[in-house]
Amino acid sequence: MIKRPKSFNDKVDELFDDLVLPSDTEIRKKTGNARQAEKLTGRKRADQSARMSGEKNSMAGKVHPNRGKSLPQIGRPGVAKPEGFGDKISKARKGVPNLKARGLKRPEQSKKMKAYYQDNPDKKPTVVVQDCPHCGKSVRGAGNFQRWHGNNCKGPVVEFKKVRDWKCIHCNKTGTGMANYKRWHGDNCKAKK
């Protein structure tokens, strides 16, 4: 018998014969999410709190940088604003009526625009009303027409056909909807002689 030389695969097999590989569950336990879940299983909030107290707490022995400072809590309901808050804005707005809050337009601007359009009537913007040839709706504004109507119109609203009642001349059965009639009755009826 001829002894054949050991191949590379045989040598590798000899090296790893005694090696025991970990199972998939053991590998998963060593990954981040599984480790975190393993740490937290079966513990209660009180246990977590006790575990994080003392030296294990990252803020243990330290003082928070904002401790003892009275920070202005502007914008929170029921909290007073600091002295002098909004003084600059108030001085700038003195004598200027708050027309926006009252829902009014600026009267000076309105007067200027009216005078301008009286002098230049050809520059006054006009609202274009077009009728869509597909659906028949009258549409205000060229942009609205271009976007939803004209060549982009989905067309008129199509009314569904009314369901017709039928009666077979051979078997005298009645029904609604022509699909059943065409398939089972008329020329295809069993009672046809």
C-alpha cells in the first residue's frame, strides 16, 4: 500500500480536531445588545438606582455647573421675565400700531399701491380664470391650471354604468350584472334546446 503525503486540508483537520467552537447563542451573548439585555434582565428600578449610586455614579462627588444659579426661564408659563426684557423692541415699536394683530393691512402701503395702479393700469395683476377642456371646471390662476388641469387633467369624473337586470329566455332566471348572464345564460344556458 502506497502512503500518500498529507494534504494541507488533512494537516488543518489535525490541528483543529480538539478545538471546540462556541455556539451561535454564546457568540450573540458577547455582542453589545445581548450584553446590555443580559445586564438588565430580572432587575428592578430600585436595584438599578442602588447600583448607580455612590462611586459608580458619573456625577458622584461633583457639583452640577448650573447648581445654585437662577437661570431665566423665558417663555415658560407662570415664570416672570427678567427686568428689562424686551425694552429695545418696545422702544422701537412706540407709536406704531400693531395692525397685524388686529388683522388690518398697512394703510400707507395700500394707498401707494392704489395710486400706482391708477397711474399704470396695464401693470395691475389680474386673476386669470380658465375653463379646463377636459373636466369643464373653471380654474382661477394660471399656476393652478398648469399644475392640475390642461394637459395634466385626469379628465371628467366618470359615472359608473348602471347595473342592468336580465332574464334568461331559456330558463327564466333573473339576475343583475351582465357577466353572469353572458357566461351561464343566453346561448350558454343548460336549458337551451
